[in-house]
Amino acid sequence: MTIQWYPGHMGKALEQLEELIKRIDVVIEVLDARLPFSSSNHKLAELRRNKPLIKVLNKHDLADPAVTKAWVRDFERQTGVRALPLSARKHADTKPLIRLCLGLVPKRGRPGFPVRAMVVGIPNVGKSTLINTLAGKSIAKVGDRPAVTTATQQIDLRNGIVLSDTPGLLWPDMSDQEGAYRLAASGAIGDNALDYTSVGLFAGEYLLGRYPELLKQRYGLSELPESPHDLMLAVGRRRGMLAAGGVVDLHRASEAFLRELRAGKIGRISLEEPPLDPPVAE
Ligand SMILES: Nc1nc2c(ncn2[C@@H]2O[C@H](COP(=O)(O)OP(=O)(O)O)[C@@H](O)[C@H]2O)c(=O)[nH]1
Ligand SMILES: [Mg+2]
């Protein structure tokens, strides 16, 4: 299965975003901490020019803390880039982000002369959640597709920062099929476009190699299954997902496995580790 992404008007969207970025002081790129590379859009590196960039590794509550630390170190080797793990739903987690924004633009951050910040990122990484938590009220629809970036208004956060109320929408690089599978496993891609079985098997293979003990615990296994297929059969038996004749329904077992993975039920799991190299520019 090849995972596709809507191509839309990517060139135009990038131009718009480039214009918006000219008028702001700090770019806040929201990433999924479980897959900070594949949930990024590598074109942002050019778009931001010399503007400071904060990479927010969101959904840290779901990610492997040791791997997240390695990602932070990896990102901060880039000039002008800071990285911060957090959970966008937690108000307390946004305080270090505010301090970082203010610290990166020392000339601003006063009444009448605020730091102008903007949240950007691919769908489903938690942009709306972060904007709402920062604003202390519901402004951006959670779970919705963001509106076009031209309609942005500034929200005064009353702490020396103003924030665009609409996130800049980026999209993932779907030419990297491994990355596309990781995104699908994380839940970033609409489930109607998904083949649960192939994504489940993909995620199962990664977890068998990287998080075997968590799998054993979650599914009460004394021995590690030998293949992702065997893992899915074990999950299906455990969850009673049987089709006619008592055979495991692989599709439903994979769906259950992915649901539990995405909800963090298997444990704090990251789906990729640094270093990963950006795709070669076209
Ligand atoms: N576990 C967890 N889920 C989150 C977090 N932030 C956002 N989400 C969930 O991720 C989904 C997408 O969030 P949303 O803010 O709509 O993402 P957007 O498309 O980037 O605006 C929603 O179901 C959120 O509740 C977080 O820190 N932890
Ligand atoms: Mg949104």
C-alpha cells in the first residue's frame, strides 16, 4: 500500500507562509514527539530564513522520554533552533515555551512592543490544542483542519507575546514511505485512508524490535512473537477478535493494536530515533 497525501496548493501555501513569517519574530513548529522527523516539513528550514525557530515536541506524554531527549540534542545542533518537549494540553508545560519565546527576542516582549509568534505544523500534531492552552481559552478548533493562513489575527497572550490565532499549515513529506507509515501509525493520517493491517504490521515490527518488553506486558505474552503477523494474531486472541471458525480477524486485531498504541496504552513509545537525514532537495 502507498500512503498518499492531498497535494492541494502546496506552492501557494508555502508562499503565504513565507509572507506571514516575515512579520513575526519567532516560529513555533509543533511536531509529534513520537516522530519528530516525519512530522516535520523540511521546507520550513528555508522559509524561516534567520527567524528563531522553536521545535515543540508535543504529545511528550506518549513518547519515549529517552528518545525525546536525543531528539532535543539533535535539533539544537542546528543554528537558531531550540527544541522543547511538552504536552500541549497541560497549561504548566507552556510556561517554559513562553520563557523561551521571550528569551529569543530580547529586544521585544514589552507592552506595545510584543514578541510576535506563530504556530506552524502538519495536521494533527496539536497546533490548535497548543494555541488554546496558550490563550487560556478555546480559539482554534481542536481536531479540525486549520483555515487558510491569510485570515490570521493576533491574540494578546498578556505576557509580552502576541500569537497568530490560526496556525500555518504544513504537510508531511510523503515521498518518504517509511515516514508515511510512522505518521499513519501515530494517527496523523485520516483513518479512512488507512489500511489498518499493513500499518499495524509495520508498527508491530518496529515495536517487536524496539519495545519487546512493553508488548509482552501489554498482551500477557511469555514469549515474544516471531513476526509482526504472529504478534497481531496474539493481540487478536487476547482481545477476542475472532472471525468465523475461530480464526483471528487480522484487520480488527490491527485496528485494536493501533488504537492502543496511539492512546499510549502499550507505554510511552517513540517511532523514530535520530539521526535521520532530510530528503535531498528536488
Ligand atoms: N496525548 C496527547 N494528545 C494531544 C496533545 N496535544 C494534542 N493532542 C490531541 O491530538 C489531536 C490533534 O490535536 P489538534 O490540536 O487538533 O491538532 P492540529 O491539527 O495540529 O491543530 C487531538 O485529538 C488532541 O486532543 C498532547 O500533548 N498529548
Ligand atoms: Mg487544528
